[in-house]
Amino acid sequence: MKDHKTGAKASPEPQASSGNHAGSGTERELSKRSSFKAMMSYARPHRFAFLGIFLCSLLGISADLLQPYLVKIAIDDHLAIGQTSVGFLVKLAAVYLALAVISFIFTYIQNNLLQHVGQNIVSRIRKDLFRHISKMSMSFFDRFHIGSLVTNVSSDTETISSFFTQVLLSLIRDGMMLVLIIFFMFQLDPVLAGYSLIVLPVIAIVAILFRSKLRQAYQNARTRLSRLIAFTAENLSGMFLIQAFHQEEEQKKRFTEQNKLHLKANITQARSNVIFNRTFDILGNAALVMMVWLGGRAVLGESLQVGVLYAFISYIRQFFQPINQITMQWNTFQSTTVSMDRIWNILNTKPEVADPKAETASSLDPRDVMGQIDFNDVSFGYRADRPLIQHLNLHLYPGEMVGIVGTTGAGKSTLISLLNRFYDVNEGSIEIDGTDIRQLPQAKLHRIVGLIQQEPFLFSGSIIDNVRMFREDITREQAIEACRFVGAHAMISRLPQGYDTRLSERGSGLSAGERQLISFARIVVFQPRILILDEATANLDSHTEQLVQQALETVSQGRTTIVIAHRLSTVMHADRILVMEHGEIVEEGSHQHLIEAEGIYADLYAHARETGGDTAIPG
């Protein structure tokens, strides 16, 4: 069981992903195709809905395109030869109105169907993405910035939503309209229709020339947005530190720099879009002028009827409308491919720490665990060329309380991260009751091992939900009894709504000690056989520390307990104290034994007493 992700030190050079893939151009192109294919697989279950969208589009567009042809019939077959009866005009108006109503109805159905399908697809992508991220190993979060992941889950999925609700609609509706317009134009006059198609190769050339420029502009804009979000999230999380050291102006300058880069990227993207779209407007107007000139000459020469020219000009106007719409959606498509590539880069990343296969998984029942822990010749480093722990052998016995002390960087938190299997050892093995933890499914391992960290993580929600971690199978009475057990009941009862008091992000509104007591109650509810406290009293005052210490003594009864201590007073009564330095255990024994040994522990203890009496280890 985990309060939140490990506080272990990450690789000193984490790299955020911006969706780019290393390798040759061919590899990147294959990656783009794979990402597009993967995203489109989400549309497969909705194929019948897409068939309905196609049919609605066909009927709606046909009704639209029959209107100019209807006017052409009225002009050439009736008005031009003097048939101007009121009855005919009423019938013509009725048919025209009926076509408009049909177009409206089927367009409405088509749009609603597409929105329903598109939103369902994106909802599923977002759910799968969040679930995949939540299953990733801690090393994944060393490489990917939080701001980038937030952009993936929110902004990138919204871009994909635009693809299904805008781009796909344009491809279906505008593509079909273009084909039908060409069909009607050839029916009216093949020569004029042929002249109209001359512009198509020009359109293709312009699109090809702009393709790489538009994609690069979108890629740059998305990357700058990710970095801006990451910077903002980092500053909001560390706002207390910024204010404490009066860094507001410095951080404001850095934010302004990031914001300017994002602004510049967006302006470049917008400029590329404007040039791209206006180029097609010019082509469309030029084609219309050419058709009016050619058609006008033909009418004057009496080789073309006026109604045909009217219908043809109407179709020419409509001819460039779907082309313009498709080219405008090209911009969204460029953005979509970038977002798809970024999301696929996440979904295609495999956890470095994986559950064992069902046939090799251990059958160890968490309820039967005694609590024996063995580190057998363990070596580990966040980077292969920088080992932090080498050939460590450590054995903890059932029900034993072991304190681990050492200065910052000694390897204390790394040891705990390995036991929780946030990372896998490079060499050796870690066993619980003789079972290698790599043979335990992670869900089972985290039922066995409970972790309370220096900063307990509380979610937005009620206190009762935070105690039972939103699990409905844990009753309210069980959660309240756990709070009574650790001494948190009186504190919670004083709150306005008691156990139903709503907490904001990270439990703000509660003191550090109150948040810590709730995390102890959480441990009691889930009943792990091994308990880890990672400097859980480091930020508490002496009075609150005493309350938490009492809770610790209560919770640790009958459990193997590991306490990483910043204050030596937390572990003075432990059965055994381990002193770590540079990833090695350099001393071990009881408090009294280590004091008498006059080694590193005795020096730490003496130094802590001389510098304030709170027995805190110097960082």
C-alpha cells in the first residue's frame, strides 16, 4: 500500500518526452503510422455508427446539391420559354423547401452521431492513458515531466477529440460533397468541368509544400505548452519556498521567458495557418473568375444555357468550399498527428517493474505473512554507471522494529523504494518470508508493505474517504475505529463536519501532524504486515511528534517495522538501529550499544544534542 509515489532520488538527468522519437526518419515515420493506427483502433467498435454518419451525410449533401439543379430546371425548362404560372412557382418553392428540411434533418442527425462517437472514443483514450500512467514504474516519472503528462491527459486528448468531431466530419462530408459536385458539373457541361479541375494539381502542390512547415509549427507549439505547464506546476508546488526566499521576481522572469517562447511558437503557427488558408481562398476566387468568364462567353455565344451557367457557378462556389474546409482541417490533422504520437509514446512505454506471469507468481497470502525481510547481495543504481548500493546483505526478523539513520544521500529512501518495488534491484534479490518480491503481484506486495512518508498524501474528498482510500468495501465503522485506534478521533470530531469534512488538494487546512495521524489510520484499515515510516516525523513539532510517536507504537505492534529517521529520538527505542553511509550499512545495534561504540551514530547523536537538543541528524 502506498500513500503516494516514492520520494527516492531520481536520476540526475531526467529527460521529458515531447513526443519526438529518436532514430532515423524512416523510424519516425513508422512510429507516426503506428500511433495513428493505434488511435484509429479506438474507432473500430463504432463502425456501425460511422456507417450511419456516412448515410446521413450522403442524404443531406444530395439534398443540398439538388437545389441549384432545381433552379437550373426552372430557368431553362420553364422561365426561359415563358412558363411562369403561379402553380409552378409554388411547386418549385415547396420542393426547394423540402430539400432544405431534408438537408437540415440529416445534417443534425449526422452531427449528433459524430459528437457522440467522438466523445466516447476520446473518453476511452483518456481513461486508458490515465490507467496506463498509474501502472508505470517510478523510473517512468523520472524521465517524464509531470507537466508533459498533464498535457497528454488533458490537452492532447482534446486535440484528438477535435480530429474525430471535426477532421473526420470534414473528410466524410466535404469529401463526399466534392465527389458529388464534380459528378453534377460533368452532367451539366464536361468542358467547363474539365477546366475547373485544372486547379486540383495546384492545390496538391501547395499542400505538400506547407505540410512539413505546418507540422513543425504545431510540434513546436505543443512542446512549448508542455514546458510552460511543467514550469507552472513546479512553481505552484514550491510556492512556499519561493516566498520564503523572496524568489517571486526571479521566477516571474523565468515564467515570462517561457511564456514568450510559447507566444512566439503560437504566432508562428497562426501565421503559417493564415498563409495556408488564404492561398486557397485566392485559388478559389481565381477559379470562379475563370468560370464566369468562360461561361459568360459561352452564354453570349448561345452554346450554353443561362440556367446551366447559374447552376455551374453555384457548384463552383460549393466546389471550393469543401476543398477549403478540408485544407483548414489539415491544420487540425497536423496537430492531431503530433498529439497521437505523444500519447502513443506513453501508451507504448512498458513498465520497467512488471508483475510476474500467472504461472510463476507466488501464492503467498498477505494474511499469512510473518514479516521476515531479506536483502540478499543487493546492488542498485538509478543509472547503471552510478551504483548507489553494492552487495548489501540485510535481514529483518518478524515483529522487529528497525531504525535506519544516516545523512542525506546515504541510501535510506532508496532501500525502501526497492522493498516497495518502485524499482527493481540490478543484482541480488529481496525476499519476504523467503519469497522473492519479484514473484509477487504488485497489488499483493502493497497489501503486505505499508508506507507512510514524510509528506502524507491526502486526496480531495472527505476524511472518511481518505482513511479508506475511497473503497466502499471498507465500512465507515471500520474507518472510524481505525482513527480511534491511532488517537485521531478526537481531532477529527472537532472539525465542522467531522469525518465528512471535505479536504482540498493534499489535505490543506490540516496540520502536518493531523495529516500524519490520518495516514496512520489508513495503515490500520489496510493492515499491512510490514510497516515503513520514511522520515514521518521530520517536519513535526515536539508535541505533535509525541502524538505521532504514540500512534506509531500502537500501529507497529505485531508488525515488522522499518523507521527511516531524521530525528534520532524516533528510533532510540527501536530493537535495532542501522547506520547507512554511501549505500552501505556501516554500523548496527541498539541505541545504547551504538553510543558505547563511539562511532558514526555516537557522533551524529552528540552533534544533534549540541545543536539544539532535538536529536536531528544534520543534512
